[in-house]
Amino acid sequence: MTFDIRESSRYSGAPVTLYLIQGAENEGADVPLGPFALCDGESPIVRDGVTYQPWPIKHGDLSHDGTLDKSDLTVTLALGTPLDTLFIAYPPSQVVNLTIFEGHVGDAVTVENFPAVWLGRITSGGYVENELELSCVPVSTSIKRPGLRRNYQIGCPHALYEPNSCRASKSAATVTRQAASVVRNQVTLNASLGAYAQYVGGLLEWANSDTGQKEIRTISAVHPAGLVVTVRGAGRGLAPGTAVSVIRGCNRQMSGCSLHTNSVTGGPNIHNYGGQPFIPLENPISQKNQFY
């Protein structure tokens, strides 16, 4: 019996829901995030090569009215899965996607009989009594979100190291160190960073010592000696002796852009500066420009 016949029947339906949770950057990752495959059935279900294990899990009502009103979805599951610690203290360093499939027990498990009914991402998680609640938003929120407009501004609006606009070389701006000690969100390195001010606003990357997955934190401050780095968020899985990659930031000015290397030509990246640094400060109509 096919999915459509089951759905339209009065008594033959035996619905079962499959939940596939995985990192958006799993392709090419050394240690992927997931996939975590769960179902609300009584026995494992294999769909498209992925085995969905039975687990106490449910979700709220799905909205398909064509608008984003009440489009958020809450998924509730029992504690005891690897997802319990995924959102503790600090969210994962990559987007976590959720795909929900629906089918019927007794049907052949094919892509046609178990179609996807919801696709989105998990934004946060929290504990409610003995359950884990995951807050999710559909992919339509990203599709219908208006894009950023390019403003007439002095500072550069490009995303740092973005290959199509900034084009700064991330590898050329990266140095490797080891974590000598970790106290909350302060990491002491085994060697100084040298020009420490250039790393403020940059990134600190390492492989989680517990899971092996890549962790990324933004550098909020660097001690003048260049040995102590303060990051935003907890240093999850960062143990003393762990190798870390310290990546320079950018002050969004021409002076900062000149310090980066162009990933295409190898020279200074100033040619890709996205701001308008020569906006006149003197207004010919009035004494001063009211915006600058």
C-alpha cells in the first residue's frame, strides 16, 4: 500500500515519524556532526541507508499556510541521546539541520513512501523536567528573509574571508599554537601572538578533545603580552595541550585590509576593500555633514 492510499484511508493508517538531525557542514568534515536518526515507532526503520532508532520523541503542529506566522516548531524528546549536551552553555559551531519524514508502518520504506514533510534548522535547546526541547525554524525563514543591502559607508561590509567578496586568505592569516591552560573563556597559549591587536575580532579554532568535532569561537580580547586570549563562549572540549588555530580579525578599515593577503593574487587585499573611504566630510551646503 502506498503513502497516498494510507493517508486517504479511514482505518489503514499507521503513521510513524522519522527525525534526521545533522550538521550543515558534514560534507568534507573530518568528524561530522551526526547524523542523529530517531523515530517514534517501535522498531528501527532504515530509510535511504540511514537507520532510525526508536526513541520517545514528538513535535508540535506543522504549519503549511504559506506564511511565517507560527512557523516555529518545537521537538521534544527524552534525555539519553548525544543531543543532550549539544546545546549546553554554547551552541554548536555550525548550523544543525532537522529533516522530518512521515510514513506508515507496513509500507515499503522508500523515498516515495516516506517523504520529507518539514525541513529547517535547530536554533536552541533546553531542558524541561526530564525532557529535551529543541526550538526549530523552517528553511522558509531563510528563503523569505530579505538580503542585506549595500550601504554607502566608510567601513568595509564584507564578511571576513568570504571567497566571493572579501577574498582575503584565511590560511595566510592563521597561526598555530597550543593551549597551555584554559580557565572558563580565557585561553593561555604556549607562545605569543606577536601583533596581538590584529587578532581581536578573529577566530579561535580547535578540535574538541571529547568528540573530535571542530569548535569555533570569536576572539573578543587579547592580553597585551599576546599569550592570553579571551573568547566569546565556553572553551568546550579545549584541554591543555590541544592545538589551536588563531586567525586574525579585521578592523574594517583600509589599514586592516592592507594587512591581509589576497587569496587570488597573493598581494595585499586592499583592492577588495568594500567601503567608501573618501566620503567627503565637508558639506558644501552646510558646515558639517550630519552623518559623518
